[in-house]
Amino acid sequence: MFKRFFKSRGNNATANVDPGGDSPDRKENPTTEILTSTKISPEKVEFALEFVDTLATLETSLHTSDDPEEISRGAMKMACDFYQADWCGFLMVDLDLGLWTPYCWYNTNSQDRTEMLTSEYESATKLPRWITAMQDNTKVMLRDVNAIKDEAPEEYEVYARLKIQSVLAVPVKPRPVGFLAVRNPKRFGDDERMLRMLAYVVLNAINQHSYFESAKMTLTPEGIQSDKDIVFNLFGELEIYTSKGVLREPDCNAPKCCRVIAYLMLNRRSTHPPLEIAATLWPEDQISSPETVSGNIRGLIYRFRQAFSLISDYPLIESTPSGYRINPELRITTDYQHFDRLWDAVQTATGVLQKTDLIKQALSIYKGNLFEDAAGEHWIMPMANSYNLRYIGLVNQLLSMLAEAGDYDSVQRYANESLEIAPGNVRAYYWLVHAMYRSGAVEMAKSEVARAKSILTAEEYKTLVEYLQEDFGTNPASTFSS
């Protein structure tokens, strides 16, 4: 991985780098300057030699590595060595939420206290010069933080808490957005060119690491690698993806057929006899002879196999002496299991940014009730209701975090999207009205309350009014409830 960052390997390696930023020497190549100029300060000579030596050392030490964490850590260590700094790290920034948090770092002190010194998440509003630097793609440079103690006391407090006497940082974007920063550099503290070069290395390593992680979590048809890989989606409408194409519920043109397949998939650890399948899915039907029931189920399986054979060379449903089962030789990934993994990850996530991202991923998967066409039937209703409640819980959690951050546009977007799927979620109506009112769209808020009244039950609407009264006080509440 690291080899592609450089033109060549070995001690003569040179980097294809645009130093960028606002340095007056931005377009100068340090090595060329040494060779062509006769009026060079000793500081520039030292910088140029260290620049080349550092790149060569970094490339030599990491050119065989494919480990993103090793590469990013090596690059940040080189930043500390080059600038004689005591800490280097990538600070991930969410401009929408106005938050930042250390994502990865290297500390020259073996007793690292980064997690102790920083909060779970930090407010970016205390660091306006950093926000400006991100917007303008310029460096952040403070040679002595005491110089801003009086003019920017909140910013100074952050530096004091994090043991920063001086700092140099460069913005990194578009994805992820953040800064690569060195703390307390003892040399070259006003020249960001090496830091920009290393930021490129760190950014690529972070993206590679994110790709490896998302491959474990992301569920997309594009992730199918072989003809035995199957993606089976049950949220909303049934969909089955293979390397050859997709089979959707309407393609089967047989509701009973799809129910059999969904039942077998949801219970795929076992083999199921035809009588069990029929009695579970259609208990109200009068049971005829076992032979007739077996023939009916066999006909449904056959119809499905005919449709499925158009997108796969392997059968999804196997027939055994004891009944039917999902083919164990296929590598099957389901959306509801992916949702379960994300749900579990949300419960253990500690950072706001991480939790927000996980919730957004989970919400993007949930397209509707589990097997929407049959969600009200007894055999699937408990599971469908469970997922629906989890979905509503995640929605409300996300809306609360977005509202707390003042991101009212996102609150309205996610609330509206969720109400299309779960129109009885009183909390979503509350957050939608809250966001509209806080954004100054009072008339829209009134209209939304009126719409909610026409959709919700009398008890649900009463609960909504109570939420609004708690939030806005007497006057707004009386307006909304009138």
C-alpha cells in the first residue's frame, strides 16, 4: 500500500508532493533550491536536508507494509521526529455537529494521556481559527499559545488543558475531514510542508483502514465476490442479490412462494418439513392430506427455483428427506443480521461521532417492516415488531443528538424520512416540530402539528402536546394544541 505514495524506493526516493498551504515557499522544491541558489539560510539548508532524509527513511521503513495502522503510526512518528514535537495526531472533525475528537495519534511519551486529557468529544466552536483554517485550507500555527490568552480565552483554555505550548496543524479533506497536528514543535514550527506530505500518507492509511472495517459492516450487492455469495434483504420488500443479478418479490409473482422462502431464511439453521411450513404460515387453512400439503409446498419451492435459477447456478432451497432448508454451501448475508450488528455496535459506542455514524448506517438499511407484505401475520409479527421498535429507538436517539448539536436541517430530514416508515412515532413528530420552531419556521411547525393530529391516535396526539408543552412553555404549547 505504502509503495504507491512514492515514485521510487530506497534512499533516493522522492515524493510527488504539492506542499500547499500559505507558505511563501510553497512552490519551491527544497532540494532544487539547494542545488541552484547561492543565497540560502542555514535554516533552509537544514530543512531541505531533513525533508529528503525523512521521506527516504519513512519510505524505506514502510514500503513493504500493508498495515494501515502501522503506516499511519509510522508517518506520525516521523512528524514528531522531523518537527521535534512531543505528539502528533489526526483530529477528526464533524463541521455539521461542531465537534472534533482525536482519531489516532503518536506520543513520544510512553505514558500516553491523550484519552485522559480530552473529553469524549470536544466542541469546535471554541476553536474558531481552526474552523477558518479548514474552510480556507490553510495551516494553523501558534508558536506561543500565551499570545492569545487574552484575546481568545476559551481557545487558550483548550490548549492549556491539552499541554500545548505551541502547535502546527494542516487541514485534511474531503473524507474524512480533520487536521494532522503536531504539539510543541521545537523546530520548523512555521513550515507546514512536511506535515502536508505526511498528512497525505496518514489520510490514505485511515481510508484504507476504514475500507477494511466497513467491509465487515457494509451490506451492498457490490460486495458480492463469487457466484456462491448471496445478499438477502427482508426489510421492506424481499430482494435477493447474486453475482448475476437480483430477484425481487414481484418477480416471483407468488405471495405464498415468497412467504415460504422468507420463513426458511429466518429459520435457516434447521430443516423444515412441509407440514410444519404449512401449519405455521397458514394455520387457518383446513389441513388436507399430508400428500396434498407436501405437493403444495413442493410446487411453491419449484416455482421459486425456476425464478432463482435465472440469477444463480446454485439452488437456494435444498430438499432433504426430512424437509426443506437453505443451501448451507452458499455464503448468505442478510440485511436484518447486518442491522443487528450495527445495533450492538451502537450500544457499545462511546464517542458521539462514532455513535452517530453507526446509527445513520443502521437507518439506511431499514427500508420498512421486516417482510412488509406479511409483517402483520402471526408467524413473523414478534420479530417484525422487535425490529420496528429498535428502528424507532435509533431514530429518536439520532434526532436527539442532532437537535442538541443544533443541526435542525438534519433533524427535519431524518424525522421526515423515519415518519414515512414509522408514522406512529410521536417522538419523531416532536423533534420535527422542535426543529422547525427553533429554525424560525413557526407556521411550518403549526402545520406539522395539524398533520400529526390527523394521523396519530387521540392518546398519541395528547402525548405530543405534552412534549411540546415541556419544551416551549405555555404560549407555544397553546398555539400548537389549538
